[in-house]
Amino acid sequence: MIKANSEVRTAMKAGKVPAWAIGAEIGVHENTILRRLRFELSEPEKQKYLSIIDKLSAEKCAK
């Protein structure tokens, strides 16, 4: 069984970006992020999450 939002989950793991960091960027709790990932996101929402993950991952590498 393939989990919903596998692209976002893979990007989170690859970039070592935790749910709490994405939540802090959006302004919601980490549990909200994890709940939203249970069901497939719309394409604009998915792109929003992926761009936040890229940004946070790049910031980690810059340190």
C-alpha cells in the first residue's frame, strides 16, 4: 500500500526536515501537518509543502 503524499514524505526524509519545522513555517502545530499528510493534498498545497521543504533543507545545508 502506497501512503498518501509519498512525494512530500520522501522530500521530508531526504532533506531531514521534521514536521515541526514545516508547521512553524506555516503557523500550525506539527500534528496538523501529519494529519494533513494522511490524505492526498491538492497539487497547489503539495507544491507549497515541497517549496517549504526545499527552503528549510537549503537553510540547513548553509549552516
